[in-house]
Amino acid sequence: MNIALPGDDYLPSVDGAVTSIMAYTKEYRKLEHRVYIPCPEYPDLNDPKVKYRDNEPDVIRYKSHKAPFPPKYRLTFTWQTKVDWKEWKLDLVHSQSPFPLGFHGITWARKLDIPSINTYHTLYPEYINTYMNINILRKPLSAITKIFTRWVLNKSDLVISPSSQMKKALLAYGVKTPIEVVPTGIDLDMFAGAKAEDFRTKFNIGREEKILLCMCRLGREKNVNFLIEAMPLILKKIPEARLVISGEGVAKQALVEQAKQLGIADKVLFLGFLNRQDWKNAYAAEDIFVFASKTETQGLVLLEAMYFSKPVVCIGEMGVIDVLDGFEKQSGGFLTKDDPADFASKAALLLTDKNIYESKAKEAHAKALEMSSENIAKKMLKIYERIIAEHKRKKTEKA
């Protein structure tokens, strides 16, 4: 099969959509499918400080410009780059964004008379509410984004939602195209060679300290301030607890100041971006993973932590609910209310009750294995085959 995975974000940038493209591409190519990745160019690709080099096959870069917000994203003006997708002899286009390149993929699918699928990775109306600093514009821009989302997704043959909660949101937007829930899988090969002790040694974290790890972009929508607010309550029950935060973003300085104001600066460690080895070492070294975002379509970092048999504690909103199999099961950890006291209580319970910890750790690892990128990619390929067959049948009926 020849497949296009166009997206408005790709390496060296990293987020959930990029991780999805990388995971699918790896698994599809292992099964001898050819994958094309139309994506934006980045001005720093030739910067010697950027370790990523664009030597991956079939990556097609489109000229792009800095987006007004969020700060790290690019706007692709597709007409500035002329690429003839006919040469790829595609069987299907699976867009990873509703924006210029994702929509460009849908347009090409129509030109080529092949099916198109669109995965909706992010609740963009919520991003508008978070990053738009002019209050009077938030509501109308959020409404326009919902209308635009509906318009784009209704041009696809199928919409993929990473979680059931996201599917509900899309239905509320008025999306009429069939929606299937397929979460992004995690590449288990990435975690080989993790060394917990190396992480503690490198960052001067004592063996007796309990690491509460959070890995995410430090944007306001990630709600990391909630974790810092909960830490004094956790420390009352677990004095040896330490919150370790890996990531960068516009909210970082405010978070550093918050920890100082609460008098817990020595209990909150900001590490910035980690290199690949330190990244997996962190997962191996942590005691629990903590997460407070209320807008996640899935929360891949939870599954990554769970692969290391580490229980998670997170606010029970959006996609993370599916990762833990809902409030009734709470497999692999705990879902909490949007309340620092409840969050602190659940974190302390895991760190003080050995039996509960071991049970949740076992569940966590099993869930991560179930959600491997290999398993999810095979599921998606079956969906492709079905959608292609349906498209051909409809063409025959029209003839």
C-alpha cells in the first residue's frame, strides 16, 4: 500500500501528532508499505545545534511561516511549494491535522479519487481559549475554529479520534463523517537500555526520594501549576516526595515563581528537555507519573510511563480517562477530581500502600503492552483496507 501521512507539524518539533506519524510510519514500513510524509520546513533544520537531520526517506517539506500561536507551530502556504502527489501512486491519504497541509491532503485525495482519513489530535478551540490574550476575541475565535473543524472533517471519508471523549466533542461540533476511536500506540523499542540509577545520580536525586514525574510541554493548557499547588499537600504525607518536571514552554517561568512562592522550590526540579537516554532513564527512575492536563486527546506520556510499570495519577478529563479504562476500573493508576486535595490523597495512597502500588503497577504495564504501536498500526491498516474497499464499491455503483 502507498500511504500519505500529511501533517502541519513534524520533526524536529515533537508533540502527540508527530509521535503518531512516527509510530505509524515505522510500523507500516516494517510491513513493507510505502509512507510519504508531507510536512512543514523549519528554519533551524540546518542549525548545527539541532541534532535532527532530514535524511528520512519520503519526507516532503513545504515552505512554512511562523504561526501567530501557539508559538512553536508553523503555517504552511501550500501553493508556495509545488509537489505532484500523482507520482506517489497513493492508495489512501491519512491527514494528521485539519489545517493547511492536512486539508491539502484531503484535496489531493479528491483529485486522485482515493479515500481520505483525518485524525483529530488536538482540541483546537481549547487552545484558542488558552493562548488568545485578547479576552473579547476568545469566544468568537473558538466558535470559528469549531465551524472550521466541522467543515474540514466532513470532507473526509472517516475521522479518527484518539479517545471517546474527543469523539463526543467532535459530535458536539456537528461532525457528520463517521468517527472511530483509535488511540495512538507507543513504540516499545524506544525504551530499551533505560537505567534508573543513572538518572538519580546525574540529577542528584537521593535513593530515598519519591519521584513524581511529569513530562510535557510547559504550556498553560497543560495545567502544570495544578501539580505544584498539590505538592505542599503531598509533602505533608510524603516528606521525601519530589516533583520532577521535564519540558519547556511559555509557562515555565511562572511555574518556577509559583514553586518559590509556595516555599517548595527545593522540592520541584525543572529539567527542561531531556536527551533520549535521560528521557527513558527518567521513566525508569520515577515512582509515579503525575499529569494534570484537562485537554489531552489521549495522553501518550501516561502509556510511556506505564510501560515501566509505574502507576499514574491524573485529573479525570478528556483522553486520559480512556487510558485508565474509565473511572470504574482506573487501570494502572488513579483518576482524580479537579481538586488538589483529591489529587494529593491519591498520590499519597500509591506511595504508602505497597499492595495497591504493586497492583496498579502490574495493570499499568499490561495496558502499555496492549497499546503498542505494532498492535495499533495493524488495527489501522485493517481500517484502511475497509475504507479503500468501500470507496471502490461506491465508484462501481456510480459507474
